[in-house]
Amino acid sequence: MNRRRFLTILGSAGLASALSTAKTAHAAGGTHTWPYHENSYGVLHDTTRCIGCRRCEAGCNKVNNLPKPDKSFDDLSVLDKNRRMTPTSWTVVNKYELNGKPVFRKLQCFHCNDPACASACFAKCFQKQPDGSVAYDGSQCVGCRYCMVACPFYVPSFEYDDAWDPLVVKCTFCEPRLKEGKLPGCVEACPMDALTFGRRSDLIKVARARIKNNPGKYVDYIYGEWDAGGTAWMVLAPSAPVAASKDSHQATGHEFASLGLDTHLGNRPMGELTGGALGAVPMIVAFWPVLFGGAYAIAKRREAMHKAETETIVKEAKEDMAAAMDAAVRKIAETQGPGMADTARQAMADALKARENTCANCGHHGEDK
């Protein structure tokens, strides 16, 4: 294949890829309907009931057979530091301050209705399940960590300490337990009923009833009902109005922001924002070896042609030099006799050999030599 033909094929493939990407992006932006599984499960986290006991952490650790932490679950001093999930801690409790009072919130995977991690993963390692969980299958994971970048809640973590087969790790919603009809480990371990498990649609009704029946206790908003397209895990926050002044204004949803929750995600599913662009990644991954393989073949072909041309020039130069030496030796033989001609031939041969040795050691190559 010559260079022009290769570039023609490359351009055609690029055009086809661009058209495919545009079609995928259009489909992603116009056909999403959510929630996908109306009858899926969820959990409602009522932060007004959470006491920061870390029993949920211990329950998660136990049912998932995770390594024991450096500090025991009875040690509440860890709450003084803002923590996030790790490969060995799939859920953590953090302490926040709201109007001078401590409020505790549990962090774990939100199991989005339309998960950004799934749309960002070109290896299709993440799948939204009918039970509400977002499952991860690491058998095809290439370690690109696009899921970590795409997640609006910064949930997935990576096993950096595993040199041989590092995987992405996150809360599984205790999916194996759900299949057995059991509660998630954290929900089962909570002594304060701060975590309520059930059908997502029913949990929204429960949350609205609590807000209605307890005026002034809760923010009139269910975090996760619509945020980022809706999530299986939802949060209720205590009401803590901000005093209005001419230098500040009422911050809508500031209670959730004070609990470390992003209040600017909007209602649009995150999968729509990542699915279109990243839908072309499989095409790029498949086409990239062709691109570099072709470029490598062209470079090697040019190198071989250059080498052959150089060898031809050197051969012709040696032939011309040999002819000139023979002519010079014959002339010496005619004018000064055969003995002098043999001496001249040997002298020229020694000089030529010395020059070749010098060129071989000087570091120059090709036409420089």
C-alpha cells in the first residue's frame, strides 16, 4: 500500500466514524427516558436521624468481606476528617456542620437511574440493573478510569496498590443480598432507622410524607429524586434557613451543599452528557491500531527504500574508485615498471582501508559517511 492510498482509506474511515458519532450523539440526546426501572429498589437516607455511629460502615465491611480498617468502627475520631470511599471502604460516614450543629451523612454509590459511569465505559463494565443497582464486571476492564472522571459523585475508586490486576471498586448495593431477599448490609446494621430500604417510588412517597408531617424539620426537597436524572439513593436534609441580609441572599438548597452534596447537577441524566461523545470510543479503539500500523508500515517502507538507495550509491562509488585505482596502477606500470605499480596498489589499498575504519568510528551514517 502506498502513502496516497493509505491516507485515502484513513480519511474515509474517519468520515464514517464522524457520521457514526454524530448519529450516536443525536440518539443519546433525544431518546433517554428515566427512570428506566420504575419498580427498582432504593434507599432513603434521613440525615436528621443519623448519629454517626458508623454501624453502617461495619455492616458493609462484614457482608462484603472487606479488610478491617486501621481504626476500629468504634473509633469516632475519624469523623473529624472528611473522608471518601476507597477500594476497602465502600461506604463512609462524614460529619458536617449546619448552623453550628453537627449533621452526619453516609456516602456510597448513588446508583443513578442513568449512570454516567456506564455511559463513559466503552468496555461496558457497568450496567444498570432492574433491581436499581449499578453493577460492575471487571473482566473486561482496561483500567482507563473514565468512570471515575464521569461520576458526578466521585464514587468509583481504583486499586492502585494492586500491580497485577487493578480494578475499579465501588458500593454494589449488596446486589447478591438483594437477590436473596435480604437488606443491604448498611441498612440492616443501622440502629436509628436512618436508612430506609424499599421501592424507589414508595420511598419518594415516604419522604414527602415526612416533610409534610414535620413542618420546619426538613428541607422541602428530596435530593436524588431528580438530581443527575435521579438516583436510587436519596437524601433528606434538616432545614436550616439562612438569615437574609443586604449583603447575602437566601441560598436555595444550601443545606445539601453544607452536607457535601453537589446542588448544581441539574435534572438531566448524566448519561446523556457522556454517552454521545464516548460512544465513538470503541470505533477509535478499534481503528487506532490500523492508523498506527499503517503509519509504521509507511515509515518502514521509506526506511527500506532509503537503505537500498544508499547501498546502491555506495556500491557504485566503490566500483568507480576500483576502476580509477586500476587505471592509475596501469599507468604507473607503464611508466615506472611492475614493481612500482605493486607498491602503489598496496599503498592505495592501505589508505582506503584506513579511511573506511575512520568513517566506521566517527558516528556518521548514510550519506554523511
